[in-house]
Amino acid sequence: MILYTIMPLESIYPVDQKEYASQQFMEYNGVPMLVDSVGGTAFEIRRIVSTDPEHYMQYSPGQRILVFPS
């Protein structure tokens, strides 16, 4: 089935807000990013929020990082 519409997808297929409960913005090694908690100190990168191309060479969405409290 093909649906032709000018309406945003969120209006037609509502998003479950539980998917966003574990996401947070953080800065890791000077790189601002949106991460998803996968347990303990482990996070999975969802989005890099930067205009610096070097940040995209270091990190990529889907990559897991460990954050230790200082």
C-alpha cells in the first residue's frame, strides 16, 4: 500500500514516547551527541550534533561508548 500525503509521518503513525525515555544529550570528549542508554555506563550514539567534520571521523551513530563518572 502506498500512502500519498503532505502530512508529517508523526501525524499518521504516532511515535511511542517510551522509545525516547532512555535518550539524552551529552558531550563526550568535546563532541555533543544524542545517546541512548544501554545499561550501566554504556551508551549507544544516536546522533552527532556538531558541524565539525573531525567529530564525524571519530564517532558514528550506532557506535557504543563507555562513560565513567569523574
